[in-house]
Amino acid sequence: MGNITDGETGEEAQDAQTILGNGQIDVDVFYGKDNGGMSKIVNKQIVITDFAERTSSFSNGPGKFYTITGKAKIGKVVKTIGFNTGSTVLMRELDSVKEHLPVKAKIREVKMSNGFRYYTMQSGDKKSDN
């Protein structure tokens, strides 16, 4: 994996596994439930630099989710971002590209006719069909 720097100081970006040690993400913007979550980055060009598996306990038992770190243009500035996903499709896709990080992609929300939805990655080089 190549080195990714923050673009300002030239410091190498931290690995998600390292920064998750204390449960905190050291990013410019973390998209969580209080500020729109993953919906804020859907259809935006992002560079996914790392992700880490975490576990959560819900009323129906423990589950896993991923905390993802990357870079995205917010306004006119590229910032380090973080967000969580429990999308099994997206987590499976992330697992398949782990060896190739960083990757450029767009996160897409797919709505199915039965009312369900899921998130998937689209190559950052493809044109949007919207």
C-alpha cells in the first residue's frame, strides 16, 4: 500500500486499526448519526484509505460494522473523513479491495423494489448514471 499524506503537512495518514484503539477516530469530519451519517457521502468521490472491523451489541445480539477512513472534498477543501457502515454488501466489497487500498470510489445507495436498500461501491472512474 502506498503512502497517503494529509496534503498539508505531508504527514502519513494513520492506520484505522491504530486510531481505533481508544474508540476515537482522528479525522476532520466524522459522519455519524448526529450529522447525517453515511448519507452525507453517498455519490461523492472519496478515496478510501483504510477500514477496521468493530463490534456492536444491539437488542437482537452482537453485530459487526466497519469504521472507514478516507479523503473527500468538502466544499473546496479535501478533508480526512470517517464513517461507519453495517452494510453487508459494502463490507464484503471492502474486504475484497483491502489489499489494494487506497481506492477511489463512490458509495452508492441502491433501493430495491421491495423497499429494502443497500450500499455498494462504484469505481471512482465511472460516470454516474444520475
